[in-house]
Amino acid sequence: MLYYLKRFLIGRPLKSHEAGEQKLNKKKALAILSSDALSSVAYGPEQILLVLITIGTAAFWYSIPIAVGVLILLAALILSYRQIIFAYPHGGGAYVVSKENLGKYPGLIAGGSLLVDYILTVAVSVSAGTDAITSAFPGLHSYNVLIAAVFVLLITLLNLRGVTESASVLAYPVYLFVLALFILIGVGLYRIVTGQVSPELHTSIGTPVAGVSLFLLLRAFSSGSSALTGVEAISNAIPNFKDPAPNNASKTLIAMGILLALLFSGIVLLAYYYGVSPQEEVTVISQIAEQTFGRNVVYFFIQGTTALILILAANTGYSAFPLLAVNLAKDKFIPRMFTVRGDRLGYSNGIIILGLLSIILIMVFKGQTEHLIPLYAVGVFIPFTLSQTGMMLKWLRERPEGWGLKFIINTTGALISFVVVIMFFLTKFSQVWSVLIFLPLIILLFYRIRKHYDAVADQLRLSTCEPAVPIDGNVVVLPVAGITHVVENSLNYAKSLSPHQIIAVYVPFERGDEVAFEKKWEAWQPDVRLVTLYSPYRSIIHPLTKFIDTVQRKASESNYQVTVIIPQFIPKKGWHNILHNQSSLLIRAHLLYRRNVIVTTVPYHLQK
């Protein structure tokens, strides 16, 4: 039943040689890997206004020069990540760049930040999409968390079906969103140019505003820079592109940058001219669309596509998180299970873990996007800063042709990204302080995992481990609970290993049972030694393990190996297991941690 359900939900397994068919062309890659960056247009401009409104709506004209600053940073990041794509064509992005140019620990900081950031990508995107839905239908506000969790489950399931299948489904909503926003921006600008928008709705650019300071403007700039999250995803996911992967990734990155610049600047302009103020339960885009078209079909089309892109922006995390996890797992900093491909050739473990952690995050923050965005932005601008700094050192060290311009681009990106990080810590410390705790903890976890893998490799390596002790014979211990076909089956197997060194062990709880069983055994198997271990406290594990330890100590003196054979019957139906006490499982669980003791289970399958 579970097998058929899995096949229905995920699809048929794919062969390994079909991996090439799972690569993305530029159109699908733009939709999948740019959805996070493009969707941030829905909340990036709003973050600027949330800061400026603290000194009044008259300060809204500052959103224009702040947006110009964000576009300059966007250009620096796009050009820089284009260089990273060609310098590191196998992917890995900020983690690989930082590790190779700055060292192991800066690389781990970048990698750890991005892992957390992709979890936040899913949580923020789905939460923001849910907000867009509940803005249009206020009666659903109380179900925000439930709606968001359901969307995460659906996207997780879609990604488990494979990269190309998810791309084929998700490409349409992304391009519909782009179309919807271009319609909104085009009609809105037309209304402004033709004088249909009252000039009284906004203050003129350059109007003096009391209370404005450089610190406040930098704070608004850093908040608006949250619109640039997701820019790095393409450089992380180069292996997902069709050949030539670096060229296709570079063209996709440039296309994303152009679209993001146009949409972001258009929304900022409309918000300024319309005099839109951020509200708790109505998004900025919702207000702009309502003022432009009214609450008609076009308004709901814009709100619907906005909600879809915000939700589906989570797919950027699903595309980049597993690939980053693969790079970290190959370097032995996270469990190797992240390198395993699933039935549909995707890295299923990474996809499932990402979905589960995102749902937990949504539940903890109760789906409130404004509490997640600052943490989200810091998590991506730390890797931005490290990767730009790493590329600066790379150009200084290698000095290829034209390195001067490349160095200037990376320096600009590094400086601005660093300023954004500092401003977030200075202005929103209460929301981002947890970065200072979870990043060191993540680095410590990476270190401990790598230390474990190194220790295991050192112990297993033939050139360094202790030589194997020769075995001169085998002592078989056979725990028995009665005289049955299960015991008979196991006893026959034991005789094939060591016909003269078998010890059957019976643990009775009553003295009468002990005597009765010894008589039965003597009549049934007189040639096999039986040891009874009376247990007045009704424990099987304690007397049995104590006896096995004694046998093992004596056997080691003669270079004999102790093998414990555990009889176990297997019911025909799985649910029948709950009707039995599973003593064999408990015994095996305890004995597996005994040194120099081999544990073997001999199954006996029941027929009905």
C-alpha cells in the first residue's frame, strides 16, 4: 500500500543515466531559480516604507534615492556572481568561494548562513504568499499558519517528483506574476503621466523633512536590500543547468537582474506617487493594484499571481539547499545522507529536511513575515560579504587579464553588503541577535561531524588500524524461550557454525519453570549444553548480557569468537508485530554495543 502511494505521489523511479534529462534550460531555470529574488519585489519596497514612516509620510520621497542605492548593489552583485559562475562552474557559490579563498571557517560561516537562509527562504516566501491571500480574503487571517504549512508540504512533494517536473509546473505562475506586475506598472505609470494621480498624494522630491538622518536612511536601505535575497541561488545551482552550464547560468543571472531591477524600481515609483503607506493587513502591492484598477478581475489577478510567486519562491530554496548540502556533505561537514539521490534523481533527504524545518519555523514565528525578513536578509548578506571578499583576494592573488575591473566590482559589492549587515545588527538587533548564537553553534556542529568522520576513516584505514586478531574457533550462545520451530531453526544454523561449542541459554522467572524446562531440553537436545539463568526480578536482558560478557572474557583467552544467535519469528502481516513483546529486538539492541560479540538474527517466517 505504501509503495503504491509513494509511486502515485512521487512517480516512477528514474535510472541514473536519465540524470541528464533532469537538467534545466534557461527559461525553466529563470522561473525556478529567480522566483525568490523576483518575489521579494512584493515586500522589499514595503520594508523601505516601514522605516521611513517612523518620521512621517512626508519622508516617502526618500524611497527613490534609496531604491537607486539598492539597484547599484544589485548591479554589483549580478556582475560579481557572474564572475563566480565562470570561476567556479561546478557550483557551490559563496561556500566554495569563501572556503577556497578565505579559509575553512569563513567557508563554513557562509555555508551555514546559506543553509539557514534557504530554510528562511521557504518560511518567508510561503508566509508572505499567505499574507497576500489573506489580504484579499481577510476572513482567512486566523488560518495563516495552517495555510502556510499546507503550501510547504505541496511544494516539498512537487520537488520530490524531480527538478524538471517541478520547473514545468512552476514556470507558468512565475511568468504570469512578471506579466501581471508589468501590466500594473505600465498602467500605473500611464495614469501618473496623464495626470490621473493627484500630486497631493505625495511630497515633492527634495522636500525637507524633520528627523531624517543618515542612520535612518541607511536603515531603510538595508531593509530595502532584502529585495536582493535569492540573487546567489543561480551560482549555487549551476549543476542543474543544461550544457554549457556556466554560459546558460550566466545568461539566466543577467535576465533575472534586469527583471528584478525593472519590477523593483516600478513598484517603488508607484508607491511614492500613489502615497501608499504600509498597513498591517494589506500589502503595498495590494493597495497599488486597488488604486489602479479597483477591486475587479485585474486586481484579483495581480493578487493571485503575487500570492503564487511568493509561495513558489520557496522553490528557490528547494533548488539550492540540496546542492549546497551536497557540497558540505562531500567535505564531511554534514551527514553523508545528503549526497544520496532519491527515486527521481533529486537529493530527496535535503528536500525533506528543508520542508520539515521550514514548517517548524513558520509555526514558531506564527507565519508573521515581518519577524522573519530581517533574519532572512542577514543570513544572505553575510555570505554576500564573504563571497565578494573571497573574490577580491582571488583577483589579487591570480591577477588575470582585466582583473582590475573585476576587483573594483567585488570590492563595491563587499563594502555595500558589509554595510547592510552592520545596519541590520545596529537597527534590528532584537530580531537578528539569534544569528550570533546559531552561527557559532552551526560551525561547532560542522566541526564535530567532520571530526567524527575523520576519526572513523582513521580507524577503518588498513594502514593505521590495529591488526585483526586471528580467530581459532567460535562459541555460539543461543537464547531460547521455549522448544519451538523457531528455536529448532536457529539451532540448526548454530550447528552449521560450531557443532561442539553451542550454549543454549534460558532465563526463567520461576524455579518451577527452570526445572521443567531443563527436563524437556535434556529429552530434546541432550548433546547441546543448556544454561539456565534464574531471574527473580523478571529481567531477561541483565542476566543474559552478564552471562555473555563472562563467556566473551573466557573465549578471548583462547582466541575464540563469541556469536550470539537470536531466534526471531516473522509474522505474515506487519501489524501482527504489535501483538508480541519483541524480546529479540531488545536483546539485539543491547548486544550490538558489546565489543567483540557478533550478533546474528535467524528469522523464521510464519505462514498464517
